Amino acid sequence: MSRQIHGVIPPIVTPFTQRNEVDEPQLRALVNFLIDAKVHGLVTCGTTGEFSMLSYEERKRVTEIVADEAMDRIPVIEGVTAVATDDAVMFAKHAKEFALDAVMAAPSYYFKLGEEALYDYFSSIANVGIPLIVYNNPFTTKVDLSPAFLVKLSKEYSNVRYVKESSGDVRRVTEIRTLGGKRPEVICGEDTLIFEFFALGAVGWISTASNAVPRQSVEMYETVAVKKDLAGGLGLMYELLPAITILDGPKGIQAVKAGLKMQGLDVGPTRRPLMPLNAEELDSLRGVLSQLGLVNPGRVTASRKRRT
């Protein structure tokens, strides 16, 4: 049975070698780095994982490596977003074959689809029979999934249990809960608004920034969502905000990879056309991570416990 999705869930970056190949040892090291930081789950092949610049075989292989390394310690969710509905369904079947906990899908992102086509796309994924996180990201997909649409989908498909809400509108939390009760549950996808989302009842945080600041992100979740300590959480938010603003900014994927390198885990470059941080941007990132005590010249390596 699939486990509940909650808490801090990094959409894991995809490490590359200098030859632009998926770096399996560093991907395994990153999985352990994040699990050691007590994150609550992992998403593979999301936007932060550069899914759109991976081949389909690479996408499957990345997911399989992460699932193998996680060894059922935490939930693993496969990003299945695709332009073609049949391709998204194919990835969902791959996730079900490997007994993953859920899949996550944004709308098909090339054509601007109407509601009928969107419903067909998500219902086709849901029909695979694995829990589905619907990802509302209008800034990338140019489609804004309304609370009414999300609640309708969740009521008609019992496995549509969650929505990752990245519209930037905190009112969506209460709008979805007012219309649907506890279905679908809301997961925050807008890092700079995490305090507000948790305070309003979001159950999780699929966070680009949490790749590079996982322990601090988990502390934020525990303080606000679990302990309901709003004053303490607000203080943590102000401490984290300078780093989050860079790590979830316009060059967020590059910043996360650079931030991990500053902590001793070199996950390589991004694939083009994503360009690396310039010297000024690197200095800014180093400054905010230093304030959090995270700049570390040591090398992070995997310490995998093999299955017996």
C-alpha cells in the first residue's frame, strides 16, 4: 500500500558528469544526503530534476536508481509530466511497476489545453491506478488549474489525493479545502510562501530549495505544520528566506547544484540551455549559505547499506 505523502519532499536534482551523462554514484550520494537530513520523500524527474532535458530512458533510470537507493526508507514519487498523454501514462505505469508511492504530473506543457483535454490527460494518468499528485504550475505550463477542476478530479478519482500548488496564490489552500474538504490535500510548491502554506494547513512541501537546505526545511515543517509554533516558524522563515529566494529563483536549479557543491557534494552542471551562475551570483549564494553554516569544503559520499 502506498504511504502517505507529507512533509518536506525534495524534487531531487539529476547529477551529471562532465561528459553530460547521468552520474549514478553522485545521485546515490545525494539520496543518502537528503535522507540523512530527515526529508520525508523524494520526487524524481521534476522540473528541478531537468526532466525535459532527459531522454525517456534516462528518466526511467534516474527513478530506478533513486528508488533502489532509498530502499523503502521514504516514499519515492516519479515525475511523469509529458507533452503526449500516452507518454505520461507510460511513465505512470513504470512507477506502478516499481511499486513507487505516487506519481506527479503537471499539465502537458506545449499546447495550451482546454478543460476537456486537461481532464482527459489527468484522468488517463489516474486510470493507471497509482496515487497522483496534480502539479499546478501556471508560470511554466501557461495553464492554471482551478480549485473547482482539482476538486472535481479528486472526487471522481480516489487516487487523485494531492495537488502541488505553485500558482503563488496562498488563497488556493483555503479555496481547495473549502470546496473539497481534505481531498485533495495541498502541497506547497512555492518556496517563498511556505510559512503561509503550512499555517493554512498544507500537508507538504515539494521544494527546490530543500535539495540544498534540507535540514532547515525539515525544521520549518516540524515547527509550523507539526508543532503549530507560528512565532518560531516565522523566525525560521526570516532566517531561510535569503537562501530560498536564490535557490528557488530564476536560476534555481543551477543555484541548488552550486549550493550542493559548496557543501561538498558535486552533482555537476546543468544541461544546456541552462547556464551556470556567474561570479556575482555564486558570491551571493555562498554568502547566504555561509550565514546558515552550510559552506563546507568536505566531500559527501554515499554510505549505502546493501539489501540483504
